[in-house]
Amino acid sequence: MDKIKIKQVRSRIGRPKDQKLTLDALGLRKMNAVVEHNATPQILGMVAKVKHLITVVE
């Protein structure tokens, strides 16, 4: 299975609660944190939901 690295580049302050919970579910709790996940449909859906707060690191 393909792996993707996700980096949080924008703050969660002032964001709706569902976006904060999505970041928590991805394991992103601080700015510039990088996590690695399998590229499953569930993970890709969460990435799409908070795409304005993160970048996908190659």
C-alpha cells in the first residue's frame, strides 16, 4: 500500500470543531508536524477535508 506524508502548515486556531477533530485523527497536533499514513480512501478523505491546513510531503 502506498504511503503519504502529511505536514500541518497552518494553524488550527479559529477553525471549526470538525476540522480540529480531523487533524487530531490524522495525528497532527502541532504546527510543522509530519505524520505518515497508508493512502487509504478514509485517510485521503480526511486529507481532502483539511487540505487548506496541510501539505502532502513527497
